[in-house]
Amino acid sequence: MMDAKTLVTILEAAIASCGLVIVVFWLWPCMRLDIFRQKMFALRDELFDYAESGRIGFNHPAYRLLRQSMNGFIRYGHRLTFFQINLMMLYWKFGASQPPMDWTEKWNRAIATVNDEQVRENLVKFHERSIMLVSERLVLGSPVLLLVLFVGLLIGLFNLGWKSAKAAFNRAIAETTSRLIDFERLEEEAARAA
Amino acid sequence: MAERKKRKEDPKKARDGEAETKFSRWFWGHVFSLIRRHGNFIAGCVLFGYCFRQAATALQTFAGHRSLADLKFAFGLFSNVTWAFSINITLSGLSIGLYLRERGNHRRTRERLTARIKELEIKIDPNRTSSHLTSEGLTRRDDQ
């Protein structure tokens, strides 16, 4: 026979679970998306300031391509989850033909036309930082990728030692995403969407 | 080459096969697109429903022994609520309330500043491109 105490415990658990569902499926994803977009906007603003300083023209293809890709990531940031990307891959496999890939090619060509080596290096760094933001968003939002990241992080820490935990973390994120996600395809989609 | 030969041999069959492939691509495309768009919402609703069902079952089981009309029953239930749970719910509610309030303020600030930033940036870069979010910095309905 169930007594009042057991019933209250069950009700408490049910209410707490409902609260958890609201947090996990609504508030948490909203907050992560806001943070991602905020960081990408900040990076885009930094790139704008860099161009404004005169080191690269606003009409240079490398600047325009980089901004285009950032705009696409901001616009479709809500679709940057492991679950969504897998479904997108399935959609391309079964539902629609794969769109052509030319962003990376254009980017490589554009970056080669930058004469100043320092500027070229800085633009590549901007690109890497935007990819890092996307990787973080993908990995930290998926339990599957988090598990892979954890293993990668352990291996990274063994290799690099405790001296550089941040470097090991960044390397683990990059390794995790590069093995499981086609970034060229993602950038292509982002650039097309912008 | 083989496919071309087959098409030459029986063009009607080949056309039917093509239509079938097109339909299956269209069908699966829509299935995956729907799951991608509404998967999160459906999973949330299912879990929410499950919790509600469990609570309802427990209540039904208990109601067989005690009458819901009994005033003591309601007070009895409240007296059994643990203080830890009460504090947890109060703090969680407050945190969520504060978060939602802050989020609203953030959106209003974004709305206020976006047009201004855009105007200033266009003066510097007339070909400035946009991320196509709403003025509050949210995803547009068409992009969901």
C-alpha cells in the first residue's frame, strides 16, 4: 500500500523531471545559441575593425568570404548541433543532391592573393577562430561528442602534460570534430546561406 | 553506359524508375527535414508527458486508499514535502525567472543597438553584408 510520503516523493520527482525537461530542451539550447551568436558577432566585429584599420580592403575576396561564412554560421547557428548535422547528411543522402563545394577553393585562392604575410596569417587565424567556435558549439552540445572529447582530452593531456590544459582542450575539440564532421561542407552551407 | 542501354531498351520502365527515385528522395527528404525541425520539441513533449503520466498513476493508486475530498489528505501531502525540495524549487524558479528577465533585457538592448551599428558600419563599408537575423537577434521564421 502506498503511503502519503511515497506519493509525495513520486510527485516531487515528477515535478523536478518536468523542470529538468524544460531546462534541457528549451532554456539550455536557447542560452547556448545566444552565447554562440554573441561570440561569432564579436569575432565578426573584430574582423570589421581589422579591415577598417586598412590592413585589408572591405572588397577583398578573402574578407568578403570570411564575413560571408561568419554570417552563415550566425544565421543558421540553431542548426549547428550533432543531431541536426546528422539529419542534414541523411537529407543530402536520401532527399536532395549534394550542393557543389567551392567555398574552400575560393578561400584558398583569395588568401593566396594577400601579399602581406602578416595579414594573411591574421586572416587565417580569424578563420580558425570561427571554426573553433563552431567546433565548441557542436562538441559541447552533444553527449556523444562530449564522450569522444573526453577520451581525446585524456590522450591530449598525456601527450602535452598538465602544462597546457587549454591547448590540450582545443586540440581535443579540433580532433573530435575533424574526425566526425565535414567542415568544408558546413562552411559551404554557411557561405551559401549568407 | 549500362543505364543508357537499359533506357534505350525500355524507356517507360526507366522513366518509372526515375519517378520512383525522385519520389523516395522527396519523401525521405521531407521526413528528415521534419525530424530535424521538430525533433527537439517532440522529445521534450514525450518526456514531459511521461513525467505527467507517472505522477497521475501515483495519484490514482493513492486515491484508491484515501479520498481526494478529504482536507487532511491535501494538508498531509504538503506536510510530507521535504524542505530540500521546497528550497530547490524556489531557487530554480527564481533563477529561471531572473534568466528570462535578463534575456528579455538583452534582446531589447540588441534591438536598440542593431540599427545604429548597421547605419554606422554601412558608412564605412557600403557593401556590408548581414546575418539576416531579426532586429532582436533571433532566427527568422523562414530559417527555422
